[in-house]
Amino acid sequence: MSIPMIRASISQSPSLSLPFTLSSTDESFSRRKRQLSCAPSELNPVRSEVSFCVGTHLIPHPNKVDRGGEDAFFVSNYNGGVIAVADGVSGWAEQNVDPSLFSRELMSNASYLVGDEEVKNDPQILLKKAHAANSSIGSATVIVAMLERNGILKIANVGDCGLRVIREGQILFSTSPQEHYFDCPYQLSSEMVGQTYLDAAVSSMELVEGDTIVMGSDGLFDNVFDHEIISTIARYRDVAEAAKALANLASNHSMDSDFDSPYSFEARSKGYDVPLWKKILGRKLTGGKVDDITVIVSQVVSS
């Protein structure tokens, strides 16, 4: 079977918020909103260890609400915390394959294996083992970030899910999408011709208390600019509310045909645009990208 790489464009319709977390194999795919208190500890004013305080929100593609969309994610409190997002490649639907099965199983495997002694807090090895354990047909882009209690954050990313680290209102670090060509990202697959954990972009950095990590599927980053992420995060003290606000902003932009989104901006830079006669009239390709939208907002707090 050849791998269908390009995600199909699907007609727009009103969206429905449907948050769900995948935190263990027993809770796989249960739909619920994750609300956590992020108050820093007042007992240890000098930070010796840190951990994540996490809020999540997922809005499925309007045409995929009945099955929860094709994104999946999990949150774990292992060590300093682990967060991960997988985005099922929708082109598999053309082969009568449910694209959500691969991404959900991948996240379920990662959740189960996160404490495996062979992983050793290495997100790239976690991807290796989770991918090897997958039996579903399909493919997915995926990102995993693991925080050690000493503040070291390790990231492994295959494809166009993304992550931003924000400190004092500035983007400290951004992942870069991995693409074969426009709208065709790297992906872990059930087929031999796909990418593997060895293709992951691997990064690490030291975080401090108060840093904020925004992770999401491309449904977030295709529709929301970095400056909008920063300004939205600044308006909310609660990470769950911040995640919800970012997801709603991405959803609104995705269905606005006049919004000059990151997606339309990139498309034009790659040579995709309106016909010449429209250009003569001063028009250009605009609009967001309707998609599943997953957002995880994590704040670094003293343990």
C-alpha cells in the first residue's frame, strides 16, 4: 500500500469543542477537560526541583466531531512531566482506513512505555518503542517533550506538530516543521517507506520556574501566529483556560477566509496563490486551514 501523504481539504462547518486527554491506557480516549492548579509552592522559595502544570484542549475538525477527530495526545506526571501530541494523517481515509487509529494507538503506547527503563527519559527512544509497538495501519506526525526535575527539557519531533517555549513574554525556543514538500510532513507510518525515530528533530534546553510551553498539532500553528500565542498566554493565569483560548482562536481563524494565516502565508511562499487575473485585481490567497486542533499549555512550577 502506498502512503497517502497529503491531507485532504474538507469543507467547513461549525466547530464543536471536545477536549480529551490520554493519560493512561486505562483512560485511553476518555473525553474530559484537564484542569490543574498551577500555584507555585510557598514552602520551598528556592527551587530545587520543577515539574509541569498542564492544561489541554482539543477541537476536532467540524466534519470529524462524531469520532473525536484524528489528533491524540497524552499527559503524564512521570518525573517532571511528559506531554505529547500525535496527528493522524487524514489521507489514509482515501484507503478506507480510519486515520485516528494510528495516532491514538501511538499515544497509548507512549503513555504505557513512558516509565520503561530502556527509555531513560529520552523522548526519541520513547518514539522508537511506541512506534514499534503500533499495530494499526496509518501514519502520524508526533512530538514528545519530557521534563526532568532538574529543569532539563528534552524534545523529539517528527513532522509538523510543534512546540514553543515562552519566557517573560518572548519566544525562547521554537521547533521547526519537517516536510517533504508543502503540506506533506514527515510522519511515522505503518509502512516501511515512512520515517522512523532516527528522523526526529531532537532538542534539549534548561527551563526555569515560570516558563510556559505551548505544544500543539499543526491545526494550532497553521492558524495562529507566535505573537498571538504570546498575547493570549499573557491574558490567562490558568493553563486550562489558556489552552482553551488558543484552541478557540485557532478554530475561529481556520474558518475565516479573509484571515491571512500562517498557512496561507507559507502557501504563497511556496508558489501557491490565486489565479493571475485575481492577482491583477490585487487579491491574494488567504484563509486559515480547517483541521483538528490540539493545544497543550504547560507551566514550569516548583515541585
